[in-house]
Amino acid sequence: MKVHGKPMRTLWLEEDGQAVGIIDQTRLPHAFVTARLSTVDEVAHAIRAMRVRGAPLIGATAAYGVWLALRADASDGALERALALLGATRPTAVNLRWALEDMRRRLAPLPPSERVAAAKRRAAEVCDEDVAINRAIGGHGLKLLEEAWARKGRQGRLEVLTHCNAGWLATVDWGTALSPVYLAHDAGLPVHVWVDETRPRNQGAGLTAWELGQHGVPHTVIADNVGGHLMQHGQVDLCIVGTDRTTASGDVANKIGTYLKALAARDTGVPFYVALPSPTIDWTLRDGVRDIPIEQRDGAELSDVSGRLPSGEVVTVRVTPEGSPAANYAFDVTPARLVTALVTERGVCAASEEGLRSLFPERAGRAP
Ligand code: MRU
């Protein structure tokens, strides 16, 4: 996608080939700042601090983190230490585990002398694959948007509601939930996006609104509690969100608050779609509510809010009383029964074991 009219990805190999570059997402939307990561510790910190975030981007960044670790020490011990360090950064997005297992499987059998080049090559491939996957999700999702537009009699605007940020900032490029939105906009559909602010870290207000604005997609930021009201009043034609982990049975973990939107969508008959690349599927789990680990982050993310003063200075202020504890659950799980369909790089399917296996038959019969 483009930033200030210039095409860019969220993650790249720096020109000197010695480090990776990222967009520091903790500085958006008030400042567009890139950063250079040259060590595995810097990568681990960037993921933990959410300088990079979003399930697919976390996985791709971690793959480069393995390369940076091996550059310093390509021994078996160093490889395992890097995988453990990166694997402990964030618990819910399974793309992280997927990327690290992929790196281990390819690198561990190689002699240490060959590992650095192989890791760098594979990390670049993970990025390119992510871009291709998300572009394909966009194509399949676009058909759903076109169908919704036809159902509406092609009148007014196509009203889409999304939660958190599942746009290109959450991936290497294109995004998952927003990929169809960008394609629809580019194809001339009059799409308008209701953007949930997504407290406590405001990925909707800060990141989704920013990237939609960069691409010229009409959008409106709403408080997290507004969506149900809009759906009751016929102002949402469909919801589409991303996911950090989807079970083999189609349960979907995504940013906290997603479940409430799915409930409202079900009550009001609004289709609720979830877009996901296949590395987000956790084929080992079936009961998402019981088994998906839910990240709990520092309560300060809830009690303290940052924003820009008219002077341009970005400051953090406290919004809760001193002494009130804050519980900061970062994700929730939407059961498959509330999901109208899953949109993957291979097509659209029911949110169910049968649905997923119809698109990924190579998983059929494999344990678990
Ligand atoms: O905590 P974050 O910002 O990493 O959470 C991101 C989300 O919940 C996204 O919706 C999800 O990763 C899907 S990304 C394409």
C-alpha cells in the first residue's frame, strides 16, 4: 500500500542487508517513523511493545528475528534460544508459533554454516507469501462485498464495520479484513467503513483510520459501543474482522470486543465475516473459548491514554482514578456459530471443521 503516495510494506530488509526496517506503529497516527532492528533482542522487544503488531506481521517479523539471532551465533543452542525468546513475546497470535516452527523445521537440519543465508532467504519468502495470501483473500472477500452491494440494490454506500486493525499495518501488505475493502474501493464500489476505536490501545482509531485515510477510503471512527446501535438501524451491511488464531472448528480469537460485535450482528441479521491467512489456523485446537490463550497486558494501557495536544506534542494522560486496578484482556473468542463465513486465501468457507477442511484437504486425516 502507499504512504504519502509512496508504495511500501510494513517490514523490509534494509538496503545494506544487515537489518530489517519496520514502521514503528506505536508512533502512529501522529508521527510516521521507521526503525531499524539489528538484533534478535530488538525484534523481541518490538513485538512485545507492539511497535509491530497484527498476527501475520508478528510472524513475519519473528522469522527475520531468527535470522538476526543466527547471524550472531548459528549454533543449535542459539537457534533454540532465539525460538524461545521470540515465542514468548505474545501468546495469542498463532502466526508467531507457525513462523518459528517453520524456521526450526528448515534450519535445524542444516549445518550451522548454511543457516544464516537460509534463514534470511526463508524470512523474505514468508513476507512475500504473506503478501500473496492477503491479496488472494482480498479477491475472495471482494465477491462478498459485491454481493452485499447487489443485495442493497446498489444504492447509497456499502457500509462495512471493522474492529481493531486487520489492514496492511497488521500484515506485510494488503491486510486481511481490509484487503477486500481496498479492492472494492479501487473497483469503484462506494464503500464506507465504520472503524471501531478499539480500546484500550486504539488500533482502530489510530491505525485503521490512518491507513484507510492514506488510501482515500471513506471511513468514520466510532466508539466501541456504537456498532450494535448502527446495526439495529440498518446502517451496517456487513462486518469483517481479522483473527489472531482460528481453531480447526472455526472459533475465532480476535481483539477484545469482537465477540460483542458478532453477537450484535447475529441479533440484527448482519453478516459477520472473518478474514484469515492459513497460518492463522491452529489445527491443534477445537474449542477456542476453552483453549486459546488470551493475552493479558499491562493495566496501564487501559488507565493511561496518549494523544496529541494542539501544540503537536504527544502526551499520555491518566483516565482512571489513582489506585483503581485495571484488567486488560487483549483478545476474546467468537464461537464459530456466530461467524457467517471465513475468508481465506483459498476461498470462502463455513466456519466449521468441514468448511475449513474443504479448503485445506491436505489437513484431512492428519492428527490432530
Ligand atoms: O494486539 P494486536 O494489535 O496485535 O491485535 C491485532 C488484531 O487483533 C487483528 O485483528 C488480528 O491480528 C488480525 S490481523 C490481520
